[in-house]
Amino acid sequence: MKKSILNIGKALNKAEQTEVNGGIIPIRVATCEQVCRTAPRGTKCGPPHCPGVCDGNGGAYRY
């Protein structure tokens, strides 16, 4: 633990970064604006906290 604390101010290499992250790569969810540019009407879009459906004209209806 002491060694870890002493290394806080130093840059981490790729292996150390993976160890800190647990090797998990975050998933990016596309926004309605990104999805609805080319999607047909009724396509579900948005992250779980602000869902919606595409209007077919490049926009979206939010719930």
C-alpha cells in the first residue's frame, strides 16, 4: 500500500493503467442525435436515462 501511495505522482504505464481500471473498457452509448441522423422513424435511441425514438427526419422524440 505504501508503495502504491508513493507512486501516485508518477505516470502509469499501460499495464498499470489496466490494473487500476480492472481491464474494463467503458461502453459508450450513442445519443439520439447520433442514432437518428440516418435511422428510420420509430428507432429507439439514447442512453437509458434519457430514452427516445427517432422521428424519421433526423430528430427524436424524448420520453
